Amino acid sequence: MHPNSTAAIRGGEWSSTDVEVTRALGRALGRAANPGTVLALIGPLGAGKTQLAKGVADGLEVIGVVNSPTFILMNEHPGRLRMYHIDAYRLGDPEEAVAAGLLDERQVDGVTVIEWADRLTGWLPPERLEIELMPGAGEGERTLRWSAHGASHERLARRVGDLAS
């Protein structure tokens, strides 16, 4: 991986009223994902990043429990497509992710979900769907702002947006 500066080509917003809606959006993403899909999740503690990742796992037909991989940095889960679940929270800098093998070519055949992706700025794959999760006004409400980097990720976001509306 090399640092990149690919600009977003399309963006939008989804709303979630509770954790089940957030998971349903994740399920839709997982069902629509193709090999090489990268979901870069950004947001504060408790914003719903792991809940979205659990939904993606459901959509990918992952069997087993999906939790935040904070202490081991990455979990691999077999499913319709292999899910690489990365948590960059404890990384000191993006180079640590590269040195640890968290961002490499093996993920091209699966779906990569990166929590705390903003900690990998400059090292994220050029093609990705960035999703920023922000707490809303009410209990469990979330706003999810997305930006697609690359045509395949734009199609993914558009398809999920059609399902969510």
C-alpha cells in the first residue's frame, strides 16, 4: 500500500433510529459487497462502528461472533466472502498497520471493514467507502455520512441507499 489522495466521487447520508437500523444498513452493505470492498468506518467511541460491522458480517453470512478486534488489531471471519475486521484504535501511526500486515493484497478477495479508519489517513486503499458515524439527538439515533472513493464503491453506496429509503 502506498499513501494516496483519491478524492471522493460521491457522498450522501443515511439515518439510523436505533442499533437495529444500523445493523440493517450493515447487512445491506454485506449483501451487496463484492471482493475488494473496503469499508472505512470513522466516529467517536460508542458511535456504532462495531454494530455496523456486525451487520456487514450478517450480510456476508459470517458464522460466529463478531466483536471489535481492539486488542488483536484484526480478525478474519469466513463467510460468503472472507471478512477482514480491523480496529486501528490502538495504532500509534499508519505505518504500524502496514508493518503489522493489516493492509495487504490478501484482502482483495474479501471485504475489509476498518474501525477508526481516520487513524490510517494517507494509507487507506484508494478505492473504499468511508462511513462517518455520528450520534444523533435521541437515544440510539445516528447519522451516517458516506463518501465513495472509486466507481465500485459508489455503486455499493447507491444500492444500499436505495434499500435504505
